[in-house]
Amino acid sequence: MKQKQKSIGTFVALILIFTALVPLVAMLLSSLQSTTTLLTERNGETQKSAANTIMAIKNDLMDATKYRIEELEATPELQNTFDLPAITKLLETSGSADINVRYIIFAKADGAYAESVPYPEDPTFDPTTRPWYQAAMQQKGEVIRTQPYLDAGSETDYVVTLAKAIQNKDGEEGVIAVDVSYHSVNTALNNLTVGRTGELYFVSSEGQVLNASNEEEVGKNLADTADFKKIKALPDASGFVNEGRNSIYFNKGGADSTTWVLISAKNSEYQAEKTSLLLNSGIVALVMMAIVAGVVFITTSLVRQIVAILAQQFDKISHGELARLDTIKKAESGKGIHGFARRFVSPKEKGNEIQQLVARYNRMIETMGTLIRKVQGESNHVATMSDALLELSQQTNAATEEVTETITGIAEVTGTQAQETEASVNQVQQLSDVVQELQTNVTRMNEQSQESVGINQQSMEIMAEVNTNWQNELAQMSQLVTKMNAMNTNIQNINQIITVINDISYQTNLLALNASIEASRAGESGKGFAVVATEIRKLAEQSKTSTLEIEQIIAQIQEQSQDVVAQTSRSVNGGEKQSLLIEQAITSSDEVFAHSSAVINNIATIQQATERIVAIQTAVLENLENISASTEENAAGTQEVSANAEEVLATMEEFVGHVAELQTISEGLHQLTNQFDVK
């Protein structure tokens, strides 16, 4: 089964998606939290505003009633002798001016009274027994306020009585009482709304619900509920309870207030806003995800295109094409992601990281191209020289074979020359021609061998010069090691000097201590000397500290110099190994030179042999009468020449083999370098 190819695009996409989603989720959660907090604060402010409004209306009502009582108290009817009929008219006039005033009564100490609204006469009614009368008489001069109570004949309308004890000029006492309904408070409460789930309660300090936005709650008593108990126990005049759940805001009014305002809000108050926010957040998230998906697609496509361009270059290198990545202009790069990717991988020394990498890649290709071109040039030169040398050796081998064949023919002719004297003359003439040709070939081979010896001698001189230079470098490196060791020795001497300084510092410290002791014994006359001794001791301490620091620095220098010595020693050892290799190369060159010299000597021997053959030929032509003796001499000469020729042939065959092997190596090197197409 073919394994699926992995891609860096998936990893980049995951990173981009994660990078985009984390801030998005954090932003949505933060927005939800901040919106909820804002809504809570806003609703809290609404609760506060509504409660303060109702409480302000209630306080205004109470203040207006107090002001009305004080106005009545200042009238002549109540300042002079109490005249109940006149007071009745006064109360009727005052009570009819305000819809919140239900009933005004003035009661004297003897039980007689006047009222703003005439009720059916009740012989059992005694105002002096009413709680408001008794409370007013107990707190004379102050306007007292009763707890709210149901108005007579009503099941839902609550009133409160404000009363004040007064005294006229004659010293008579009485109480003015006003029954006030919460009509204006109820009107304001019914017109106010707090959010969608907010409920408003106007309650007495004893827990009686006087009015509420939900009419079903009117008349209930909240005194036994946990929330009311908690509010009543709090010393604060206003605030929140149950924050985070069904929140309740309370306003108790002033210290003498008998009515409170409670406003509650349920947990579901912000559900619609939260749902809307979540819906909007979901839409934003989808839009952001679409944008992120687009960015991820473009980014991953760009990364894939960049990687594809670089991979294409590496594929060219693997096939031997060393091509640079050239700078592409915008008009030449094309449009879309591929065009942007091509511009993105343009080589720039001061561009982005990828452009810097491409610039370094181009420098590497140029360096490799230069190296390969040099290798190709050298391989071509070696191939040319090896071809020439192979051709020369083949020619020499062919000439040697011809010499061998010719000598064999001479031996045969010499064997039969005694019987065919007349034919011997012709054969000797033919031998002269063959010898002349052999001499020409030997001369040519001698010249070529001399050229080979010259080339070999030049190589040996270059190798000797290289060996000499390398030996000089080794000597300099050895001298450097010696100097570094000497420096280490000097550093050790410095350590000894520092030890002496430490001893001197120690002795100085002891002397300063003794001087201090002696100065203390001397008393006042030794104080100056004691100061000097103290300063000397400080200098000794400073010297000790400085020498310690110098020791640490010298230790670091010593450690570093030892590392340098070690590295230099390793370099010297490596240089010695290189010297051995160079000496081996020189030895091999000497052996090649020796073989070349042997070939030249053999060629000289062949030339001498041919000269002897010429002499023998001359002797044969001049002395046909002595042909038998000459034939024997020729036979001996041909045997010697045949042995030398065989030896030369064997040497040349070996030489041809080496040259052929050199040619094969040069061809292989040339093929390898030709695999690279350097541009």
C-alpha cells in the first residue's frame, strides 16, 4: 500500500487555525462576560434609580404633610383659644387641597375633636386613646409617624398618620393628625418598569406589602421571608442582596422611615440579551472562521508553492543541473499564489529569511559550479594526457612486437644462410631495411621516453617542494607548541610571584594587626598610628583580593593556553600523517621514474643492438667468403637482441596496462563531472 505523502501545509494550517481560534474564543467569552456585567450594572442602576424615585416621592409626600401640619399649627385658629367649629372649617379647607390627604383631625386633651371629613358620630370614639395621639403627646414638638395601615373600608389602600402635639397661647394642648394615602407613590410605582422581570414592592418596615407592580402581592406580609429578614438585619440604608441570583435592591429611606422600597430582578432578566449576544457572536465566529479558512488556504498554498519551487531546484541538482534561482520581477512572476511564491523566493541578501536562504543557496551553487568546472578541466586534461600516453605506449608496443618479429626472421635467415649464400645477400639487404626502420622507431621511442622522464622529473620536483613547505609548516607549528609551553611555564612563574605577594600581604596584615594592638596599648598617642595600621591592613586585604582575582584570570589563561597547545599538537600530529602520505607519493614517483629510466636503458640497448646488426650486415657484405663465421656471429647477436626485445615487450605490456587503467579512471571521472550541468 502506497504511503500517503505528508505535507507541512497541514501543520501550518493547524497552527494558524489555533492561533485564530484562541483569540476569537477569548474575545467572545470576554464580550459575553463584559456584556453580562454591563447589563447587570445597568439593571442595578435602573433598580437604584426606580427605588430612589419612589423613595423621593414618598419623602416629598411626608415632607409636604409635615409642612401642612406646621402651617396649620401657625394659624390663628390653633394659636388662640381652640374653637372647634372654626378649626373644622380650617381642616376642611386644608384637606380638600391635596388628593393624598384622606383625613385631618384635631383632638383636644378632653377628647373633643374637629375633623376635615365628617364621619357618622360614634359615641365610643375617643381620639386620645389612638396610638397617634399618645405617640404625639409623648414626643411633643415633633411630628411622629405611625406604621402604615389599611384605610377604613378598603382592602388594598394603605395610609399613614402623621401627628404633632401643639399648645396654644392659653396653654391648651391638642394634637393635629393627618391621614396620608400613598396615591402619588402608587401612581409612580405602577408607571415604573425595571427590565423585563423586575418587580417593585412598596412595603412597611414591618414587612407589609403596601403596593407592588404585581397587584396580587399587595397585602401580603414579607416579614417571615428570608430575603426580608436579611434586608432588615443589614445596617445599610440601601444596597443589594442575593447578587448573582434573584437580585433585590432595597432602599430603607431615612432613620425615621416606616416604609421601604424593594425591587427584585430574576436570573432570566438578561437571557434575551445573552441569546442575542451568543447569536451575534456565532455569526461573527462563522465570519471569522471563513476569513481564517481563507487565510489558512492562502498561507498553506503559499507554503506549498514555495516548497515546490525549492523541491524543483533540488530535483534539478539531483539530476546534475546546478541552476541558480534568479530574481524574478513582478511582471515576470505571473499572478496568483504561484506568482507571489516565485517573488517570495527571489534571492535577496537583506530580504526575508527565505530570500536570504535562497541567496545563500545561489552562493552554494556558484561555489559548487566553480569546483566542478575545475574538476572537469582537470579531468579533461588527465584524459587527454592519458589518451596521448596510451597511444604512445601502443605505438611503442607495436614497434617492440615488430622488433621481436624481425629478430625472429633474422634468426631463421641466419640458420639457413650457410646453404643459400646467394640468397643471403638479398636477405641481408632486406635486413638492412628492417634495421633502418627499427632504428627510426627506437629513436622516436627514445625521444618520447625522454619527454615522459622530464614530466615525471617535474612532478617529483613539485612534490619535493610541497614536502619542503609542509615540513616548514610543521616546524613552525612545533615552534608554536614550544612557545606555548614556555608561556605556560612563565604563567607558572607568575603564580609563584603571586604566591610571594600573598605571603607579603599576609605578613603585612599581621604587622598591621600588631601595630593596631600596640597602638591600642599606647592609648591616645597611638590613635594616629592605629589609623595608619588600619589603612595598611585594608591595603593588605585589597592586595590579597587582587591577587586572588589575578590567580583566577591566570588560571583561565593557562587553561586556554593548554587547550591551544592541545589543538596545535593535534594539528602537528595530523601534519606528520600528511608528511608520511607526501613521502609515500614521492616514493611512488621515484619508482615510476626508475621504471621510466629502465625503459630508456632498454631502448638504448635496442639501439646498440641495431648498431651491431648494421656492423654485422657490413661485414657480411664485405666478406661473403667468411659468411659462415658471420652467420654464427649474427645468430649470437640475434639471440641477445631477441631476449632484450622480449624483456622490453613485457615491460611495455605492463606499461600499456597501467596507461589503460589511468585512461579508464580519467573517463570515469569525466563522466561523473559531466553529469553536472553548471549554469
